[in-house]
Amino acid sequence: MNSTVLMFLSILVALFLGFTVSFVITPDPTGVFPAVVGIVLTGILSLVFYFGIQRILALNKSSA
């Protein structure tokens, strides 16, 4: 899989998951703290997903 597509996919999934989790665990009526937590979680999760998907794809290639 192309690394650009993989990066876009991992950021998109991390963005959805990060902001969903941040608004659930930090309910704030102004929305400032959940937005900051969502940005931090998106950054962390995008790296985890990017390298995780690469590892899964490498395992699938080697077993085929």
C-alpha cells in the first residue's frame, strides 16, 4: 500500500477515534479541553495506527 494513502487512512481513523474518546472522557461545555485532548490523542493514535498497519501488511506479505 502506498505510504501516502496509509498515512491519510491512519490520520483519518485516529481523528475520528481520538475526538470521540476525548469528548467522552472530558465533558466540557466550552469544548476547549476536549479539543486539546482530541488533538493530542489524534497525534499519538495516528502514529500507532500508521506503524501498526505497516506491521500487519508486512506480516501478510511474508506469509503469502
